[in-house]
Amino acid sequence: MKCPACAAVDTRVIDTRATKDGSEIRRRRSCDECGHRFTTFERSEGAFPMVIKKDGRRETWDTSKIQSGIAKACDKRPISVEKIKQITEEVGRAIGALGLSEIPAQQIGEYVMTALRQIDEVAYVRFASVYRSFKDIDEFMAELSSLITSRNQLPSK
């Protein structure tokens, strides 16, 4: 592992632990050249499916695209970067658990919208407006009406 301070390649592991959720390995490292200490995280790369785009093209799975889309929807909302990463990881785990070799981008978008709807309605509507490509204000209003109706059907606390 390359040292981020001096770029030396001789580093050693001081401590290894699993993260709280067990999905990653956290390693504390020390550089033999400059003594700088740093942390790395290791995560298993599962076999993610190919993504089938609307136009029929196939792309390799790219977690950063999902995280970027979620982050854009959550812009200027009270949602932490950690929460955005958590949603991204949850979507990735759900898709990976399906065990498919290919998945339509539409299905991935549905997973993201379900997660966003549970944490922030404004972020959900932002994501849905781009994802569903509303053609006019009537389609947008229908989505808002659906959101309001489902919110009003929830049991009161």
C-alpha cells in the first residue's frame, strides 16, 4: 500500500478490524519511510450485473454513478454524506443479492427512489423528476399527488 504522505511503497499493517456492519475490513497502517500513519478500508467486490440502459446499451456497474445521482437529489437537504453512502451501499447490496447477470437501469432507479422516499420527500421528488423524465407538469403533479396520498395514509404517531 502506497503511503499518502511520501508515496513510499513500504507500509505495514499495525491493526486490523472489521467495521461495525462487517462489510469492510479497517486496517491501520504505518509507513516504514516517514512514519506516517493512515487507515485503509477493504471491501469485497461482488459480481455486480451489467446495467441495461434505456436505449439498450449495456454498461458495467458503477457505484459512483449511483452515489452521484443520490447526492444531486440530496443537494441542500439535511442529509449527511454518510447517509448518502449508506443508501448507495444498501442499493448495491440489494442489487448484488439478486444474483442477476444483467439488470435494467429502471430497476436500479426504483431501488434508489424507494430508499429516498423513506428519508426525504424532496430528495425523492428531485430524483424521480430526472429519473422518470416527466414530459409535462401533469406527470409531475401526478407523482406529487401520489406521494401526498401515501403520506396521508400512514398511521399517525
